[in-house]
Amino acid sequence: MKIAIIGAGAAGCFAAINIKRMSPDADITVFEGGRKPLAKVAITGGGRCNITNSFRGIKSIAEAYPRGERLMKRLLREFSHEDACKWFEAEGIRLVTQEDECVFPASQDAMEIVNTLTRLMRQTGIKLRTGHRVSGIKKTEDNSAGNLFRISFSDGSIAPFYADTVLVATGGCAKASDFNMLHEITSGNTVSPVPSLFSLCIPENRITGLTGTVVEHATAWIAGTRHKAEGALLITHWGMSGPAILKLSSYAARTLHENGYKAHLHINWLGWMNEAEVTDMLTSIAIKNPKKQLASVYPDALNSRLWLLLLEKSGINAEQRWTEMGRKTLNRLTNTLTNDTYTVDGKNRFKDEFVTCGGVALGEINPRTMESRTLPGLFFAGEALDIDAITGGFNLQAAWTTGYVAAKAMAHRKA
């Protein structure tokens, strides 16, 4: 069986290796538009490669996968994060799980993952063709060779390639036109892509003067929506970032896009504490430190610079003593700590780890095999699908999982 895989990213390369292991006689060619395979894997996790997550603390799959959660819940039963860890460990890669449940190679080097996958492709005879950008995929009728897929390339000097089976694993698409090559074979059944995983711009606000400040446990939400996220929050010179904001951007990706990345952002600087709990905490601080100034004693979760700014936003004199703070002042401060508000105007891409919300509609595929419902022999995997996740290794896990499930179905399919 002659197989073409479009895209030499995590899903495409992982699928190719697993197809070859399950069907050694398969003739596999992987086409990549860029100059190097696995380019995104090489930079993920800050160059350390956050290959998956322990999933501890994830109460429902929807927490990790804002889009595609039902499909991922099903697929993870077939190839889970534990299976992914065993797969890489079997190749001699030692893994470590951090306190935040992110899983990395112990070497802290993404190239260990890249080199392992490319070595396995080379050793098993999988052909890799870089610099081959696919411009179209078409099903043709050929009486001499059966039903074949004709793959054409944007470089007219490259002859079309024919295959019995095709896996599309092109990764995320930055704009709708990137789906043009799929238009004919999917009948345009794609979800328009928009960015996900980005930080938020808060221009002309004094909070940006606290660049580098980290609050380990904060809660952030978008006013007028149900989009809410918890985690560490980082103040930057343009606004806010960190896991809490990146998760929020994933949950609210389409809402923010539809509103031109303008929104009212609310922050609870004390994470999971509600107003009553914060009031009790502040009252306790006042009882223990009646003669001290507010500027000198504050919640452990905050640093002095952020605390002073929040006092100012509350209209409170930092030189005031704790014993002098009345009920109205206490209420204002509690409200600022638990429901601080900022005006978002714009977004910033998160490093080079570009993730998109959108892709081939999940109704287009068979959830058991990743095969097109309308065009037998055509499969999809990875971010080309309308599946995306929050930060923390979940997007790469989706690539391993969908790539493996597609590989299993392709390996056992008759040409």
C-alpha cells in the first residue's frame, strides 16, 4: 500500500512510524512544506518539549480541550498520556513530571524527541520530502491502479504524487486560505481558524509597570461570558500572560476574535478565595498588626509593588494603619482583590508556539478511525482537525493520540 502523509510535524511523523511498525510492507512518503521536519516540536515548551501532561487535576477533558473534548475523551481511551510516555520511554527517553504536571524529557532538550522520531523514520525506510508544499489533493479514478489520490504541489516543477491512502497532518492553519488544498475533498467542511494561546494587551495601564511580577494562584475571567481560568499570572510590559491568561485565551478564543480582542478582564488576585474569605483574611491581618501601616503588611500571595498599586486603585492611603481601616474601606479593598478590572485591547502571540482554534470539522471524520466519512482512504490527525488545547502538553498529546489512532486504521486498511 502506497501511503502519503502531508505534514512532517508531531502527528504526521508519529503516525508514519506507527504505520510502519504495524504494516512493515507499507510504502510511506511524508511531505513537508518547510525545510525541516518537526520544527514546531523543536521549540515547544521553550525548547524543552512538553510532550504531554499527567492529567492529574483535570476533572473533565473539556478543561484541557476547549474544542474536540468529546472526540479526545474517546481517543484517549485508545492511546492515552500513559501510553505516550511508555512509547517514548521504550525508545530510551527518560521522562520527568514537573510539579505543574507537565511531562518533559529529563534532558530538557526538545531535540532528543526530534532526533528520536527522525531516526526511527530513517531506520524504518520512511521517505521524507521537505520543501514539498502541497497545493491540492484530489481523488482520481485510474483503471490500472484502482482508486488513487493525486497530490499536487505549489512548485510546478515537482510532478504530482499518487497514493492509495492519504493522511493530512498539516498542523494549525493561520488563515482560512490555508485550507484551500482541502476544499475539494472536504466540500469546504472546515471551521475557520482563529488564534489560540496568546497573552492579552492592556495598553496605557499602570499595571504594566510591574513587569515580571508573578502571582502564583490567580483567577481570570472575561466579563459577560463563562470563560474563566485559574493558575499563575504574569504581568508583562504589554499586559498579562502566564498559564491563567493563556488558558483563558484558549477557552475564549472565538469570543475574543469576534470582539476584535477587546474585552473587560476581571482578576481575582487571591485565586480561589471568595469575598467573605478575603474579608476574614484582611480582618485577621488587622487584628494581628493594628499599629502597622498597610504598606508594610499584606497577603503572602502578593508582592509589595502589586499590593501598593491595588491599595491605590482602592483609594486607600498606604500609610494608614490597619487599625484605622473601617468597614467601607475594607469592602473596597476586598472588591479590588477579588474583582479587579482591566480593559483588554489586543493580543500578543505566545512565543513561537502558534496554536489555532479551527480546522477540519469533526463531523467530517469517523471518530473510531480518523477517516473521512465521505472519502474513504483519506485520514486526518493533529491540529489540522478542529481540536486544540490549553498549554501544558495537551496539544502534543492530541497529536500523538490522533496520529496513533489514524495509523492503526491505515495500517489495517486494504489498498
